[in-house]
Amino acid sequence: MFQYKSSKKNGFTVTELLVGIAIAGILTTIAVPKLNDLVISMRVDNEISELNRLLLTARNSAINSGVNTIICPLAPKCSNNWHNEISVFIDNNNDGDYDANDTIVKVKAAIRASDKLQYGQNSLIYTPSGNLSSSPANSPFSYCPADDADKARGIIVSASGRSYITQDSDSDGKDEDRNNNHITCT
């Protein structure tokens, strides 16, 4: 039987390999900044979603237990260090502080060290009706990533206890509160 032998060899030439590497380098240079923006946006969205779920948990716990429920950064008392762990606890003795008589419902881990989470009060206290025991601060919760302040997001908590995640209402790439003020951290 006759076999045909091809003199053509399969593979890449050095020129083809260099062109391929150059194209991959150009694509990587274009893609890496966009990937970094995506990672920052996802981190901010995840933190805001987790904080919003924590607020909902606190409100539901107050309604279900029939006792005031507090959300705050415990250290060991409520503080204004919102970037640390944030705890939700049922205040069984209604003294406004966490002690041995109280029940921890949920704890949210601290945020990334270089980011900021701010709020104008040391705590939020939900009553058994689901309302806040006092009017919330005029400012929302503000989460600002260290890498890109324009990606700041926030949560507004109304006196009725409902929480609202801020949105970019004017399509400028920055979230605003309900008064169209940009979300910022100091």
C-alpha cells in the first residue's frame, strides 16, 4: 500500500508566536483596569447587601421577640466604629447596652481595613413595632472603598425602620441619597 508523506510540519513559526504574545499583552493591558473596577464594585455591593440584611434581621428580631433590638459595633459597648464587627442583639432588659442578659442574634464581620463605613450614630434601636426608637441621623450609612471614592454606596434608614439602598439616580456613576447628595465618607 502506498503512503503519502507530507513535508508540511504542524506548529507555529516564531513570528506567529510573537504576534500572538503581543496581542495577548495588549488585551491584558486593556482588561486589567476594568477587572479591578469590577472587583471594587462587587466588594462594595456585597458589603452594602450584607449590611442591609443585618438591618432587616435586626428589625425582624425586634418584631418577632417583642423586645427592643439593637444593631451596633460592640467594643464591648456600642461605639461609632462601624468599620469593626457589627452585632445585632436583643436587649432583653432594655438598658441600651449589651450585657449577660441579652441575646446576640447575628454578627457581621469587619470590613476591609482600608475601606470606610460610617454612620452618624452609635447604634440603631428597633422597637417591637419595627420602628426606630429615635429618629435616625440625617446621613445614611456610607460605604467608601479606599480604591475608588466614586464607587461609594449607602443605606438610608427611615424612622419607620425601613432601609433603602442608595442608587445612581442621575447616571453620573455615583450613588445619591434621596436629596440627590452624593454618598461620601469623611
